[in-house]
Amino acid sequence: MARIEPERLGRLFDEHAAALGLYARSWCEAPEDVVQEAFVKLAGERNEPERPEAWLYRVVRNQAISASRSFWRRRKRERSVSLTETWFTKTDDRIDAQEAVQLLSELDPETRAVIVARIWGGLTFDEVAKSQGCSIATVHRRYQAGLQRLQERIEPSWIAPKTI
């Protein structure tokens, strides 16, 4: 295989950058930087990965975790006290429903990452497992448990209209 074509890189960015940013938010405070770094890294690869979408998810996850560790080390060193920031911002216009944002933010990071990668990223369970470094069974269990928790939170909030 050869290097990735610029047009293909652009299409991948247009199709996956928003979902990758949402995915990276599970671990770090600056997901846009992590996503941009992943695409720069992809552009620099000598050979295009067989499945660049899955490759991007793995790279974004690893870079987001690394960025988070750096952030916390820096914060500890500075010993500054600041307000904690929410996982999602209210002005995030790349996500359609504020309720979905709230519901996803209530899930643990691993479960949230599986759901985002599977639903928004379109990755297979195998690809999600490889990107997270765990078994397919674990990914499937997290996915099912996460969907169950989301369903339990959504259904009570919906009340069927009464018909006369």
C-alpha cells in the first residue's frame, strides 16, 4: 500500500472527526487537538492502514490517554485549584441532542467509549476491542450494559399521551 491520498484523508476527516472528538472526550480535555494529531500522524504514515477508521480510533484513544496523563501531571505540579470542567460543553454543536450528551456523560468512560465508537464511529466489535485493548466479549458486555442503562434512563422520561 502507498501513502493515503489527500482527498481520502479529507473525506475521512469530514466523516469521522466529530465522532473521534466525542470519543476522545472520554479521556482528555482537548479532544480537537488529539483528533488533529491523529490525522497528521495518519498523513505521515508510509502505508495507509488496512482500515484507517479503526486505526484512527486506536491512535486517538492512546493520544487522549497520554494527553490526560500529561494534563493531570501538569495540574498536580502547578498545584492550582480550579473548577472542574464538565465532560461535554453545552455549546458543543456537533452533537444533535443535549439529552443524549447528558445521558452519555453519566456512563463510565469505558462504556461510553464503546458506545461512541460503535454507534458514531461505525466500528465493529472487533475493532473496538482492538482499539481499547480488551476482548470482544468485554466490549460486547460494556455495549449491552451501556445501552441498557441508557434505555432505563430514557424510558421513564417519556410518558405516553393519554387518549380519550
